[in-house]
Amino acid sequence: FERHDSICILATNRPQDIDAAMHRRVTLALELPPPTRQQREAIWAKHLPEKYPRGEDVDLELLSRFDLTGGYIKNAVVHALSAAVARADGGEVVVTQQDLEAGAKAQARGAMANPGLRRGVDASKATPSLDGVVLSTRARAELESAISRENARAT
């Protein structure tokens, strides 16, 4: 971190495992609570691609009842899209409520293991922005304040 001039946002669900040397390098640490039902509904909406038609039965409010965080919701949508693509067999891909609920239930069980899935982000194509992130007003304000401070420091 000492040699990095940009802002890094790190996330973990195991903060107790971060050692003292790492904590010393962290300028700001925020604990983000799990999303509320309203936030989960917004996360479902953000992860459902508009280029794939949704079945008329898709109910985001109903899906928001699954107590999942953003990463699990994303994985549930990927699961649902895979089922919809397989069912389409070259025809029109339509994601149904049943597809989405099956993905959500698989995530809730922790059954979504796909060792062949390639992970990673191409940093050269990343656009830094909080626009697509679902956050509470307080968390967004704290992050924006930290970003402003770091941008001012880097100037």
C-alpha cells in the first residue's frame, strides 16, 4: 500500500483475520451491515441484465426476502441466467422467477461451488465509481468523504 497512489477498497467477511501490519496500513475501516430488504431489492435489480428478457412472473420484492448479500445475489443471478440459457437451447433467453429462486436457494445453502469459474477483474477496464453500489446514506457519505480526502492528499 505504501507505493500505491490510488484509493484501494478492500472487503472481507473475516475482519478478525487481518493482522496488525495490515490494519496499520488501512486509513479508514467501515463495517457495512448486511443489506436491508429494500437494498436487496435494489441489488437484485442492478444484477439482472436488461438485455435478457425477464419472465412476467419475476418479482424482485419477493426475491428480496432471501437474506443474501450482494455477492450472493450476483451469484444467484448467474445461476439463474445459466439455467435460462440452457433451457433456451439457442432460442430466446427468458429468466423466470423459478430460475432466480433456485439460484437464491442454492446461494442460501452455500451450494454454489464452480471451481472452473475464472475469477478476476481487468483493472485496465475498471471505471472507479460508487454509482452502482447499493449503500446506506451514512456509508456512502463516509466513503465519499474518504475518497475526497485521499484525492486531496494525492494532489
